[in-house]
Amino acid sequence: FPSHDKGHPNGTTASFSDFPSLHPLVVHFPIVLLLMAFILQAASLFVFREQLSWVVLITLAFGFAGAVVASNYVHPHTTDTISEHAALVLTEHERFASFTIWLSGTALLFKIISNFFLKRKLWIEILIAIVLLGAAISVGIAGHHGAQLVHIEGIGPQGIFLETNHHNNHKH
């Protein structure tokens, strides 16, 4: 168990090295950014089309980059001692995280094409909104499975069922 006197002088703030994985700290940024990208893209179909389009592009780029980092570079390995059910939940979590990356990457590519080459034609903006809806649903399902892993299956808190020899450098 981690010592409670690390980090901040009064012991209330842990340092990054105290965490068994940085995944939970990193993953919340792309979740929020990808959900906001969808909402802003949908809004841009009706109001402030050009201005919101640029905000969507930037939000989506950071959301996609954050999802890649959370999924590939700070995603912890689990030990072989997790239950069969937890392993199934983990597989689903990783599958929907992968869907999220592919869908948000596709939406980002389409958004770049739309902004720089097609001058935000309505048909591609609608297509982007649909792809972002898929990414938003996927990230929500991945998050639900992640919460289930932590709060129901007990994987991750205080490093339980996590391998520690990978130092947060996990690559699928």
C-alpha cells in the first residue's frame, strides 16, 4: 500500500510516481474532448458553422491524441490472476477503446479534409457528426467497462491485479 506522507508536505497530494498506472489520470481528457467534439460538431451544423468547425478540429485532434496516449502508452497490464469474467470485461474495454481511436481518427481525417479541401460542405460535416457520434458511444461504453473493472472487479486500485514491471509503457 502506498505511503500517505508522500507528495505534498501535508500528505494530501500524491505524486505521479505513487500511482500504479497513469491511465485513469490521462484517459479522462480524451473522454471529455471527444464528447465535446461531437456536441460542437452537431451544433456547427446549425450555428456558427465556420467558427465551431475550427474548434471541433482542435478539440478532436487533442481528443484523438489523448485517446492514443491513454490506450497505448499508459494502459496498464493486468496480472494473470484476474478472474475469467474480469478478463472478458477487460477485452470489451479494450475493444471499445480501439473503436474509439479508429472512429475519432477517421473523424479527424474527415474534418481536416472538410476544413482544408472541401470548405465545410454540408454532406461531409453530417458524415463527421455521424462518425463522432459513433466515437462518443464507443468511448462511453469503454468508460463503462473501465469503471466496471475498477469498481466491481477490483482491478487497479492501489495496483491490485496490475503488473508493475511495465512502468506505464504498455503497447498493444
